[in-house]
Amino acid sequence: MRVELQGIHKYYGSVKANNGITMTVRPGTIHGVLGENGAGKSTLMKVLAGYTGKTGGAILVDGRAEDYASPAEAARLGIGMLYQEPLDYPTLSVLENFMIGQGGGLANRNNQFRKRLSDLNKNFRFSLHPDTRVDRLTVGERQQLEILRLITLGIELLILDEPTTGISKEQKDTLFAALRKLAAEGKSVIMVSHKLQEAEVLCDEVTVLRDGRVAGSMEQPYEADRLLKMMFKVPPAAPARSAVAYGETILSMTGVSGIGGRSGLFDCTMKARQGEMIGLAGLEGSGQGVFLRLACGLTRPR
């Protein structure tokens, strides 16, 4: 599917989130949309996906001007979007979520969709079990489920908004392999990101936004310095790191365990000293919330 955005404007009062953006997405390619936070990337994609209406400009699908006002109308044209937070029903199963939006008479077509889900799982090397509740899936698995659902709806242009946020390296590799497969099958993919390295690895072409406008575009092979100048005009310098003299230990844990979240917390040993800044890293539900509740006394350790 070939999609052309011509002079797209989106205003919120006096704020010009998109100010005359023009870009073309060719069939069978992965097109990156780059820019720092606030550059207008997500707004532009929501306009393309029918989530929000444009203030001005035109959208051409395979050469035809289309004017639609909802994601459902966009989907009928073959345009679908995977949002930063996947749109699913956590208390329903994988299969039940997969069947949503697929038409009437679903109660009698359970086995048909179960087979379809199984075939797609194998095709993209996903491992989604149809009877697992969605609230037990990781963020990456929820993305996989939404991609399969959109494919089944007949999507020809798939938009992904910052899809690598909150997923593991293994899940990112699986996602990128799936996107390359979709492009090889002739579908179009748009990936929104502010991570230059990921765009260089995955995308055939990138469009860079800055302050709601197109700052430039480039095809592979990329020149990182030029892309950075497009994104920031003046690339930011790395901040200097100052030396800090740490003080006494003000919090310590030794072999602490607690329940909660997706996995709980097991055998945690750490210490925090005065003047120290500590980051907690990990996927959602990996124990960070349990740790914080234990640290401030809201939960007692086991």
C-alpha cells in the first residue's frame, strides 16, 4: 500500500502540533518517523490512523484522496495502528482478544479463529497460548497479539508508536523479524521512534520531524551526524558527570523477599547511601513496585 501525506496540519488552539507535513510511505518498506519528544510524531500517526481529525491537508491511499474520521474507517482502508499502550481487554483470553472486531457470529467460529491464531503464531514465531489471560502477558506479548489481530483484519499499513519501550531485547528481536517479514510480503510499516540506532537497523527510509515540521528525510545507508542535526538542529552535548562523595548508608536490605506484581521480589540485597541516586531497571511487573512498597514500609517482607 502506498500512502501519501500532503501538507498535513493539526492544530490544538494556537499550538501547531503538525504544521504542513508531507511524506510518502512506499509499499513493501519499513518507514521510520524520527524526532525528539514533542516533535509531532505521535500526533501525525494518530491523524493517519483516524484516531484524531486533521486540521488541513490530504491523505492519499494508492493515489486516491481519502477522508475518514475513525480508526474503524481507517482499518477498512487497510490502515491500522499499534499504540504505545496496546488496546486489549486484560481479563479476556488471548483468543477472545484476537477475535475482537472480526465480525458477527463469533461464538460459532471459535475453532476457526483458534486455528488462524495458531497458524499466525507459527508464521511469525510467536508463542501466544490462546487460553492465557491477557493480564498475564508481557508488554511484548501484548504487542504480538495486537499485530496478529490487525493482520487478520486485513491491515496493509501497520503503524507502530515507540514499540520497543518496555520490552526485552529478545522480544525486540522477535518484533523486528516480524516487521521485516510483513514488509517482505508487500505490506507497509511505519515505526515511530526517537531511538536513532533502532531506525538505522530496521528502516529502509526515515522522515525526521522537528517542531511539527519535516526537518529532512534519508534512505539507507544513513549518516548518523546528519540525522542528529535534523532531529536537534544542534546535537546535544553529553552532560558532564560530577564527582559525589557518598555519605552514610540510609537504607539497606539483606535477602529480602515480598509478594506482589507479576513476579514478586526474591532475595534482594542492596544499600543506598546519602548523596546517591539509584535507578530501578526491568520490565513492568519485575518487582520494582514490591521493592518500593517494602522500602517505604507499606508492605512487610516475608
